[in-house]
Amino acid sequence: MSELSGRKILLAVTGGVSAYKSCYLTSLLVQAQADVEVIMTKAALEFVGVASFTALTKKRVHTDIFNPPNGINALHIYLADWADVVVIAPITANTLAKLACGLADNLLTATVLASRSPILLAPAMNVNMWENKVVQENVSRLKQAGMHFVGPQSGHLACGTSGTGRMAEPDEIFDAIADLLK
């Protein structure tokens, strides 16, 4: 029996190349017998497909705040109340900024603002973006608001450069989730 068995994990995927790693993270969570729901932003859909997450979770993937499943009135409130932990992997500079400013312009950001669960963020972006003063101010603001971070790591980036900006590996994110839920 896994330490995550029966735990409710809301995994949100934003639009970055490392979104493919979130499929492996989903697989790890499901194998650990966690109950996983997935939110994908419109940009995430440009990198990985709904079918991958549906196959892994055996559940509908949530992509639109205005298209809730039957019987659910306010999907963002339902998911916020449902989750034991909210994980955003990857989280882009764009979504970091939205959360730091309290914006709720999509299903993901509205859900996070409504959540009282621990929130774990796994950033992924170009090194110049990660080191940008505004991004670092947003990270500080989110940490002060009680959000948790895992990564980013240093290494080869999709843009062809090297530096800090790689999303943490799925195993590391898995361990960070387990630590938050202890």
C-alpha cells in the first residue's frame, strides 16, 4: 500500500515542452493508487493530448471552466474542494504571473484561487525567463502566500541553451507531493 493510496491529487498541466513529463508523473501517481484528476490549459493542449491523461487516469480531463461534467455546477469550486493537494507541473512564467496577481481567467487559475489545499508548483521555462527579476518576484510572492516549489533544475533546455529552468523530474515531484501530504 502506497503512502498516496486514496489521496486526491489535482494535477494541472500548463503549456510548456516539459508537459510530456506530466504523463509519467500521472502514471506514477496512479500506480501509487492515488485518485488523480487532471486540468489542462489551452496552451498545454498544444504539447500533449487529452487522450494520454484520459488513458492514464481513466477519467475525463478538464480543460474548460464552462464545460463541467453533468451534475457539477461550478467546476473550479468542486475541484478545489475535492483535492488533497494541487500540483501544477509544468507551471510556466505566464501562469506563475497570473497566480501571483490573483487572476482567475481560466479553469486552472480559478481553481487555485478557490483551493485551501497545499499547492505545489514545478516551474519550467528558459533560463533567461527563470532569472528575470519579475519572475523571481512572482516566485517570492507565491512562496509568501504559502505555495510550495519543486525545481527548476539546471541542464539542457528545449530552446537549445543550458541553465536553470528544467522542470523537476517526475520522481522528484512525486516525492514532493508525498512530503506535502505527510
